[in-house]
Amino acid sequence: MRKNVLLLLISTIILVSCVSKEPDARSIMKKAMKAHGTDVAAQGILSFDFRGINYSVERDKGTYTYERHLMIGTDTIVDRLDNDGFYRFSNGIKLQLADSMATRYKASLNSVIYFAQLPYSLDGDAIDLRYLSQDTVKGKAYHEIEVTFKEEGGGEDHEDVFVYWINVKDSRIDYLAYSYCEEECGYRFRESENRRNFNGVILQDYNNYKSKKGDPDLSKMDDLFEEGKLLKLSDVDSKRAIFEKK
């Protein structure tokens, strides 16, 4: 009897030990956020050029302002997204926009800022994180984390799905894949490059790829990348970046 009880106790200890060693996706993502300097970015102003257009994001104690400055013909256009909503200005005059156009401009501005500052905001209440596996890409070990979004608070693109490959050694995001549905649906894989440190905030550019097959498994796109089965679409580069702490 005592022997059976002892064996049961040992089995329980082993089971608890195994469960406790299961990687926690949220803890891993928090380490990645810290490694990329998102705590520093929360109090400052980041400015950069993307495809010839100037973008800026200012954050201060929970408030934020995203701006995009561009020329359309002879008109100076400023798109602004902040805690109160989206606005477009032409030569300093606020425009009245149809809801469909405002939604479109807002989404494109938010998308550029979102990708430029990844993994900023990936600890939000509307974020669901799931640990997929420990994987290797080009001989390096990675935590593979899936990110999905709740409908409430997850934004207009809450159905998008992301997979991040977080370097086990330095907690940096070297690769990511995502699915999206806007005017059309698709899948993308991005390889980070040209990583820079701006006063504690990490920015990185990306090589942007798509799968040669129509419906890939996001978590397997790193395998397609290593096998040379992805098609490079573009370079996603930020130019003339500056970050100033508040």
C-alpha cells in the first residue's frame, strides 16, 4: 500500500514538474517587447520615412498621436490618428470625409505604424497568445508564438493571425508570418534585417515574401523560407528614423 502511494506521489511530482516547464507565451512575448525597447517607446517621439512619406508616432502616459505627412498635387496633407479618432487636414484645414474613406486612410496609417514598432502593444487585453513550439531557422533556436485578436478591442483587422519566431538567445523577433483579409486575402512571411538601436528603441527592416502555394500553414512558412519556396515581393524599409525620449 505504502509502495503504491509512493509511486503515485512520484508520478504526481513528475507530472507537475512537466507542466511547470511548459513555456509561457505571454512571458516570452514580454521579454521580446523589452528586448525591442517598447517600454522606452511608450514615452517619446519616433519619426521615420516609409516609401517616401514621413510618419511619426508620439506616446506619452497612455496618449498617442500617429501622423503621416505627404503631398497630393500642390496640397500638404496631414493624416492624424489619436485617442479621439482619425482626421485628415489639407493645407491646415480639417476635411470632412466619408466614413468609408476615413476608415481606409486610418487603416493604412495604423498599419505602417504597427509594423514599424512591432512588438509594441502585443501585451494588450485583446491579444491572445499561444505557444506553438520551439523551432529552428538557419540553425538558430526560436520560440514560435501565435498571436490572434479578440473581436472586442481587436480592431478592424481582428481576424488577422500572426506567428512570431522569437530568438531564444536574445528575445528578438527575427521572423514573422501573418494572414490577412482586406480587399483580398493573403499570407506573408517577413525576415528582419538592418536592425538599429535608437536611444533604446529597436527598429528593423524586413524582406517581404509570399508563398508560391495559395493556402500555406503560417507556422510552416519558415520551412518554406529555408527551402527557397517563397517569392520575395518587396523590401519594407524605414528611412531617416529618429527617436527622442520625453
